[in-house]
Amino acid sequence: MANELILIVEDNEKNRKLVRDVLQFKGYKTIEAETAEAGIQLALTASPALILMDIQLPGMNGIEALGQLRANPATRAIPVIAVTASAMTHDREKIMAAGFDAYQRKPIDIKEFLAVVREVLDRSMTHT
Ligand code: MN
């Protein structure tokens, strides 16, 4: 089943549209935020099943946002996938060390992206 609610935190309109279209085509419901601050608020009010987090955002970055989500019992258990243009190995390591559930680079590989989304959702459901 692919009808879960997914929160997309991404400041770039084109990237946001691509991810939205790909997810909605698969049957997922989506909500969106253009900043980490707005994303954290939406995570609290909408309780998404999964968050896709851009790393480079205006204001708070995606790694700081993950820290705030994990620090709050209301959002701690929501899985978060980092989606970032930085493809350098040490960046990937830094991102995974921050505690993200998975990592996808931009531009997304649609097939791989959808597989990782599904895998992280399935993994998180077995924990709740
Ligand atoms: Mn960005």
C-alpha cells in the first residue's frame, strides 16, 4: 500500500514538484514545506509517516532540523530521509552519522528513490 502521508521539506520549487509528482503518482499523499522551521511545525501538526529532508535550506539546515525532530517526543519516531545535492563521500558520512534513516542524492533516481521510500516506511511500521 502506498497511501501514507509524506512531508517534503525542500526549498527548490522544481525539486519539490518532481518529488511530489513521483510520490503522488504512486498513491502517496504529500504535504510540503519550504523551510526547516515550517517543516518541523507541519511534522507536529500533520504527523506524517515519513519526512524527506533537503539539507541545504534557508535558515536552519536539514541536519539541525533532524536534531529538533529527534529531540521532541512527538516527532522522534518519524523516519527522515536526507535528500541532498552534495554527493561527496564525507558529506554522505556526515549525514548518516547525524541519524537520518536513509540518504538520497539529487537529482533523484526515481526507481531507487521510490524503493528507498517504501523500504524506510516498511521498516518503521514494524517498529510501531
Ligand atoms: Mn535546498
